[in-house]
Amino acid sequence: MQRLTNLFQSLLIMTVLVSCGSNPVVVSAPDAPAGETKYSTTAPKPETSATTVKEPQETVTRDTYVVQPGDVLNISVWREKDLQGDIAVRPDGALNFPLVGEIVAAGKTIQQLKTDISTKLSKYVPDPVVTVVVKNSLGNKIFVIGKVNRPGEFVANRNMDVMQALSMAGGLNPYASENKIKILRRINDEQVTFRFRYSQVEKGENLEQNIVLQGGDVVIVP
């Protein structure tokens, strides 16, 4: 009798275990409606931050180079093969161009010279498109003399101030009077003098005296 009781209890336990295995417990998501199971089949997408793409800024170039005697310019007119070539600016500052004749170039910027040539050509060529390129800026020379390590003449292919000119001349030598430097400039028939105190500019003081030099300027270091 005891054996039959034990056998009955064993069968009852097996029945309970089988019934539990065929009905798994499912946990509903907290935000799912009652009686509805929510499954996620895709991973959550990472947050993306908006990236601002800046358009490249337009670079404006201006023809600010001042033509000097001795410069070699390439002048051409669009669709006019006979109106192009390399032309040297004469010592008196003028040049000759077909249909234009003689025109003063020295002392003018490239843009001013293009405008002058276009105006004169418009009598013969409708709406002329003129291009002026500095091929050799041999006329735009700065002279540094006196007590510097490498005195001489230097071609200024870009805007050059006094400190840059002194640097190209190798700097001041130990015997230079750094606060008695002078810049000579000829304006028309008059010669003008600018004073330059090296020690002040070196300290970042009175920077207005570090002027941009022009072709023909002479820097004197006593």
C-alpha cells in the first residue's frame, strides 16, 4: 500500500512539471497594454547630432599692386590676337600699346591700368575685356643701405613694410643706430623722409611708423 502511495505521488509531480514546461511565463513590457506582449526586433538607434556644413566663403582678390618703371606686364584683350604681348614700363613710367598709344602706367594699380586701357580701346573694340598680369616686377625694388648685414636692392613681389625689408637685408649689425633709421621716398619731384625707431616697433609700440614701402623707397640705417 505504501508503494502505491509513493508511485501516485511521483506521477502527480511529473504531471505538474510537464504542464509548467508547456506554458512558459511571459513578462509584459511595462508600457504595453494589459494582456498584450511587446517584443523588440530592432536595436535602438543612436542619437545623431545635427552637423552644420559651412559653404566656402568667396575669396575676393583685388589688383592692388602698384606698377613701377621697369616692370614687365602681359597685356591681352579677349578674342583679339593682335592686342596681346609683354610690354615693359619705360623709365618715365609710360608704355605703348596698339590702338591705345602711349599711356602712363607707373603709379597706377593693375585695376586702374586695366580700366584706362579698356576706356581707350572702347573706341575701336566694343566692350573690350582687358587682362593685365605682372610678369616681372623688376621695377618694384626696395633699397636698404647702411649698417645692415646684407645691404642692397630687393624686389618686393608683395606689400613689404620696413621691418620685413630690414629682415631681408639680414638685420641690423651691432654698430647700427637702431632709432635713427630713415626712409626716403620720392613723390613726384619732392623727396619725403620718414623716421623709424627700431626699438619701439620691436616692442610693439608706435607701430604706425612701420609703413608699407613703395617701389624706389630707400631705407637708410646709420
